[in-house]
Amino acid sequence: MPFEFEKQKIEDVILIKPKVFGDNRGFFMESYKKSDFYANGINVEFNQDNHSKSAKGVLRGLHYQAAPYEQAKIVRCGRGRIYDVAVDIRPNSKTFGQYVKVELSEDNKHMLYIPAGFAHGFVALSDEVELLYKASGEYNPQADRGILWNDPDINIDWEIDFNPILSEKDSKQPTLKEVFKR
């Protein structure tokens, strides 16, 4: 099988390690194979591919789309290095408000499967980062939502010693408590 699938501390989130075939010419890897993904519990149809570029220190997130437009994602870093974060925002989940953080890079070639019902964000750790991801639903601007990146109740350890570069939108997102009124 060209992939290893590792459940994370929130078991619905899965780290995917592709098998990479490299030699003096470069490398080859499969980044998605429906039959293998379905056989490992990722039974999602992906409808949109996205590609972003960020400079070192940029933090994007925590983003999600409101029901009924939630998106599952498969995220990979094609260039550079990031910390990628998925926060469980499913109101009835036993892991509500908890997060998974993994390092994704062009070197490790790992990918992260994030199911629908999670907020997603990342911080760019290298000079340039290119993030590529598949989404199960198309972008819907009316359903676009976010959670504050440094919400003290979630308490994400971004492992950064600098003030991140944020969009105006991301700097003004509500906290998880404000969104879910808990």
C-alpha cells in the first residue's frame, strides 16, 4: 500500500504518510488514491482543490464553514514547513474544543485528513510555504467562519517565538465560547 494511515489523539483526524520513491532524478509519490483512502475510513468525495502561498510567520486560521457547508480536508505542504492544526468544533463530540497539531513539510511529505466539523489553521515556519489541500465542499462565502487563533480556552501551542502575521479577518475572529455560547 502506498500510504500509512495514523489516527491521531482525536481519532477522526488521520495523519497520512505516503510512500515516496526517490532516486537521483527526484521522487514520485501518490498524493491521493480513492480506494486506499476509503479502505482506511476516509469515505469522502472531494470537490475542490486549493493552493496557497505564505511567507514565514504567516498564520492562517482557524477557518471552517458553517452547516450545511462543512468541509472535510486533506492538507499537505508542497513547499516549506508548517504546523497544521485541526480543532474539533462538533458540539456533541467528546473531544469538542481539543486540537491536533502536526508538522507538515516538503521533506516529510505527510498529509493531514481533517473531517468536517473541525476548524483548520496553520503557521508558516519556513521562508516560503505552499499549502495544497482537497476540500469536500466548494467554498461558500456566506458559510465562511472562524475561531480566534489564540483562543485561551483552546490554548494551542503554536511553538512560535514571534508575533504571527495575520489577516485583519483572522485577528478579529470570535472565541469558541462566543461562537457556541457555552
